[in-house]
Amino acid sequence: MEILNYEFNGEGMTRVFENEKWCVGIKNWKPANDVTGITNLERHNKTDELFVLVEGACTLVFANEEAGALKFEAVKMEKNKVYNIPSTLWHNTITQKDTKMILIEDSNTSMDNSDIYDLDAEQIKAVRALA
């Protein structure tokens, strides 16, 4: 047996390890996660997702549905802490160009059990203000 290691230095996210239960991804800055590029939130309906900030800066934006509207909140992530996004919570990450994060999620997480919510102009303004 041997010990393997994984890395990813491109833009965006890629799964670097996966088995039948869980996967580990590396998520780097990409234009859609920049404060000027944010246009949507996502949610995973069946599983939690974990993020760990390794380098750079990230604001974790999330929203709960209240009375038919989204209530936005944000957390400035700290390096080397684990952040749990519970299943069904709308969320996205706003990052800077030098940002690198590790994400851990169920290997069955996909667009088949996730949703995307496209933000309108006022919602984008509110999310940007949080970052």
C-alpha cells in the first residue's frame, strides 16, 4: 500500500478524492465567487457540506427562508476552522483571488439533489453588502 496525496491549483472546485461515502474537494477562487460575480445561492437537500479555509479570505453567505423571502446572513471564515452548512440551507462563498478551501461532502451530492436560486438585483446588492 502507499499513501497518496492530492492537489488542485486551477480556478473553481474539483473533487480530488472520492469513495462510496464521501468526497473531498479543493475549492479555489473563480469569477462567479468574486464579490463582483456572485449571482446565486445553492442548497444540498440531502446532506451537509463542510468547508475549511486554508488560504486567502472567504465570506460564507447563507439565507433562511422566512415568510416567503430570503433572510441573508454572512460569516467571515477563519483559517483552519471547520464550517458546517446544514442540508437545505441556501449558501455560497465569496472569495478573493488567493483563496483556497477544502470541502467535504457526501459522495452522492449532485445537482440531482441540490437546487440553485438565482438572485435578483436587490438580493445581489444585499449579498455584496454582507461581504
